[in-house]
Amino acid sequence: MRSRWRGRVLAPIAAVQIISAAASLFCAEAHAAEQEHGGAGPRKYLFRWTTDPADTNTVYVEVGGFTAADLQKPQQEDWKTPQWQQLLSVYAEQGDVIANIGLPPVLGAYRVESNTLRFKPQFPFEPGVTYRAVLRPDRLAGERGRRDELVTSEFRMPARRGNPSTVVNHVYPSAEVLPENLLKFYLHFSAPMSRGHIYDHIHLKDEAGKEVELPFLEIDEELWDPTMTRLTLFIDPGRIKRGVRPLEEVGPALQEGRRYTLVIDRTWRDGTGNPLREPYQRTFRVGPPDRNPPDAAQWKIQPPKSKTRDPLTVTFSEPMDHALAARVIRVAGASGVEVDGKAALEDQERRWTFIPNRPWPRGSFTLVVQTTIEDLAGNNIGKPFEVDLFEGVQRRLTNSTVKLPFVVR
């Protein structure tokens, strides 16, 4: 999880090399000031920022200048990622010193090849973003310099030029009134977006225009779909669940009877490095909290006519979670075989429709619903969202279902 509280003081930097990304291979020598090595003068380290020929968005950070003895201990002890990060860390710069303080390092994998340390980021570097590699030689057994000595190198990923065209085209839930204990939003974009520091671009403001303090659950593993066009944005469960300190001391992120506006800055960059074409705002009103599980027995099923491709319509007793309702409801025939077709949500997620690929035959059918379906407050069928603080983000998978029969005549 990511914290906005930043109180660390940066150690003095021994040397800085700034490298502009104008080609696919970048090298720089960085000298640790006054760091003697065996009486031979300052130790020199060579940074290389190398692009992957198969994917120009993937850049490897390589550091040379080590001896075989330098890297012997880490390999013998089979260092894990946190230990390697103490030796070499890579950070995505935010544009000002204050914002950079306390940033977590970029996730990735470390490997030693011929006395060279290589770092491969878990996700491709973002266009237009500056990355900073920090080497701490004193973490090695053979280097006993001052602990505040750092060797750094910077690299800027070239921005892709073009006219801004990406927009926020949907935000769910779409209802005008949302429960006080709303669990999450889904942000849909018209094109793939960039990964990293998303919370700097998303704001929740009250009716007076004042920004709500830390309303979202800020996690490093951003919840994007595989296409990078849909982001799942959780309200901090600590501001929802009764009996926990954040709710008692700070209060809920949303309060019944008030109006709020979700604001998305235009400065958020898409996958090509361009900002959004325009900012986005969505205003909604907050109703009472919803702590009751959905009751599928209260849903109304309107069967279609046989020999047609008219839609099957299911009206919920309350708005349901958009992404889950689209995924965990299916239609089965009398034999139990799933009916192929296309589902959609309408009327602010209060109505589910299903159009089959082929005309409906006469007979008995079943609406099969996984109990993991959620309402807007994260309540499951048979289980309210009164759970431990972070369980709402990683709910247990289950094959439990409820079955609602209907007949096509």
C-alpha cells in the first residue's frame, strides 16, 4: 500500500549523471566522490540504459564496474528483491523534489551477468517520464564508504508526439445517488493509459470544492484491466467498515445527504505519453449506507418470446456492480449447457439484458448467478461487506451460485 505521509530526508548525492534518451543505448560513468578502492582512486561505475530490441518500451538498467568479489556475496546468499533494492533502486520522478520524497522503487527483477548488475522493470517505462537509478556501493562487502554516498544516473523516456485524443468515456456506477459506503468506481478510458502515480490525478471534492483527504485505497499494484483502459478505484475500506480507527477518527469518505464531485485531471497521460484531451468531472449525491446483502429472490425476470432473439430482461432490486454483473451471470438451458449470447447493463446498472446468438426455443431455462456478485457497497449474495479492513480488495473466489428458473413460451 502507498502512503502519502512523507517525512524522510534524502541523503547527499555523490554524483549525478543526466542522460537524455535520444538513442537506444545510453552510457554514463558515475564517480562516488572520495570513495577509495584499494588505493587506486575513486571507483568508477558505468550505467547503461538499454532498450529491448523486441520492445522499445522495455528499458534495462545495467551497472558495470563491479569485481567478481563485489557480487559474490549477493549471489551466494541468493538475495531477494528487497535486498537488491538496497543496492540498486530505480524511481519514476514526479517533477519536483517534494513529490519525489518517499517514492517506492520501481518493481522489477535483478540479475548478475559477467560482473554487471542488470535490472529489468516489471512494467515498461512510460513515455515522457524521467527515471532515476540509485546505486549504494556501501551495501557491498568490499565497499566501506560513507553510508550517505550515492551514485545516480537519470534517463528520460521519449514522449510520443501527437494530438491529445484520449478521454474518460464512462465512470461506473452511473447512478445519481450512491450509498455512503460505496466500495469502488470503475474508470473507463477511450484508449490505453499509462501506469504509475494514478492517485495524483484523481480527486474527490465535496460540495464546497474542498478535497476529501485520502478517500481512496492507494496500492502500488494499480488495478488495471489487461487493455489498460479500465481502472478499478477502491474507496478505502477503513473509511467504510464500522468499528475501525479510520472511520471513527476521520469519518467516512462520503457522507449521507451531501454532494461530491469526482475529478480527473487532464494532466494524466495516456499510453502514448500525451495528456487527456480534456478533464473529467462527475457529480453525485450520497444516500444512506447499504449494509444488506443482495436478495436474488427479489429480482424480476421477464422471459422473451420463443422463436425470437428478443432480450431476456432481469430487473435488480438495487443497482449492481457493473463489472461483476457483466461477468458472473449466465443463462443455461434445460440440459445445463450455457446459452451463447451478449449481456448488457442498463438503467444505471439496475437492469441486466441478454440477447442470444440464436432464436430462443420453447422450454425451461435457468439464470445462474455466482454469489460473488456485489451491489455498490460490496455486499455479496448472503454476505454483507462487514469484513476485515483489506479483505474487500481480494475477495475469496467461490463457485457458489444461485439459480433462478424461467420458461420461454
